[in-house]
Amino acid sequence: MGCPEEEADLATEVLLSADLRGIDSHGVARLIGYVRLWENNRINATPQIKISHETPSTAVVDGDSGLGLVVAPQAMDLAIQKAQVAGTGWVAVKNSNHFGIAGYHAMKALPHDMIGIAMTNASPLVAPTNSLERLLGTNPIAVAVPAKEQPAFVADFATTTAANGKLEILQRKNQEAPVDWIQDAQGKSSTNPNELKTGGALIPLGGETGSHKGYCLGAVVDIFSAVLSGANYGPWVPPFVSFLPLAANPVGDGIGHFFGAMRIDAFRTAEDFKTHMDNWITTFRNSQAITDESPVLIPGDPERKMTAKRMQEGIPLLEPVVQDLLSLAQRFSLQL
């Protein structure tokens, strides 16, 4: 696409981190989507990323329509730099694009004995509680917390019952969606993974009886990521798919993200904190499970185990993804 080699490598690392962690919906399966956005002049392969507003502990970054896979890591690095000086660092981003998995960015804080936070708004595919209109994105939140001997605590989740990418995987496999993932155009629960194509919407986290909680979380992400930064929010967020038009009369610039880094020793010594995190983790992991077949997990456990497995066995790809990659190779005259 014309990205500088260093930025292309970074974008590749972000995508592969998703596949390694088992988040196949946000890995190389997304590559063809980025290329199509670039072909439609929605992604700038050579952005001039800059700080548009700044204080000692905060900043707003203008991504210049760059790949979110490149803009977001740079913004998170800035949050870490500010935390090193001020104790905490907070960076809001505007004029960006889809940034891959939120967990990758939050985890960048771990080697610095910091807690990392990452969130982003996304294409409006989610109906707020009691609404037929799609006004929010899947708007993920990730929080990464270091420990001492135990693996890090890494919570990375969409504020919907499932991310849109999971629906795309079901579509490729020709399988039904679980109940409480989506609603049809009349607001009724559906198991058809293609429902979004006919006016349906994703359901906020919590399903039919608790979706107001997911709605609140998604709204917080939208406000922090976009209203705070100057990006588009709500129904004005640019769609990920290139064939859908941009919203008329946009209220901001591109997609928005929000990042935080908190130096642990701004609160207590890192050694003490991480010792107690080990105790917290082992207490929860060793709690009595309902069944022996399903032990109590710590956020990040499934992804960590999947990474170890796939580093040994490789990353499986669905046939439609393979075909997409082959078509991209042909598009760019690459030798396989």
C-alpha cells in the first residue's frame, strides 16, 4: 500500500498478535478490509501523525487518517512517556482508523511496571437499549495489569455480547449466531449472522435483560474516544467496510481512540503491588469451580494459552481468509 517499512512491520505485528491470541476476527482476516479502505482513499498509508493539544500528562493525537494499527501504538507510547514523567498519561486520538485488538495496545504498558488502558469507538452497528437505530460501535475496552510471578491480568472485551468480527466468522462458516448477539430490524432477537445486512443490530453486553449495562459501557468508550478527542461519535463513526458511504455532515475527524498508562509506583511500590496481584490472581484462580471441567480463569488466561499453542502449531486460517490473502497477493503482484 506504500506504508513505510517500519510502519508496515508494526501493523503486521498488531494483526498477528490478534491471531496468536485466538482473536481471529481481528487478525489477518481484516487485511483485505484495510486494503479496500486504502483503495477508497479512506486510509492514508503515509500519515503525518502529530500532537494537536498537550499538557504534561495528557495529549490529543491527530492520526492524519493513518492505519489505526500504526497510529494507536504511537499514541500508547506517548501515554507511557507521559506517565514516566507525571505518574499517569492519557492520550485521546482523532482522525484514525480501526486499530486491531485493544489488548495489544494496553499490554504495551506492562514492561514499564504500568497499568495500560485502551479503548476505541467503532462503526455504528449496535442499538442502544430499547432502540431500533444503530448508534454505537462494539467499542472495546482493554485493561492490562502486571503481576510478579503470575502472568499479567489482561481484560480485553467488546461492550456488545460479541464483536462484529465473530459474526463475520460465523458467516464464513455458515453457522447460526447464539441468542442475545443480534436483533432483527424489528428489534426481535435473532440467530441469523447476516442480520446486520437487512437492518438488524448488535445487542449491547448483557443481552435482553441487562443490555443497559453494556449500553453504558459502550457510551463511555464513545465519549472518551471521540467526544473528548474531536473524532466522529455515535452514528457518524466511519464504517469499516469500504462499500458503505461516510455519514453526511460528520461531527469530527475519523475514528477515535483513548489510551491510559498509570505508573504503579505513583500509588505504591511496584514490588508490593505485584506481590499482591500475584495473591489476587492465585486466590481467584484457585477458587472452587462449579465443575472440574470449567476452572475459574483469570482475564488473559485463554489468550495466553492460545498464544503458546499457536506458536507451536501455527495459526489456522479459514478458507475464505486464504482466498482473500491470495487475491491480495495477486493484486500486489507478490510471489508466494
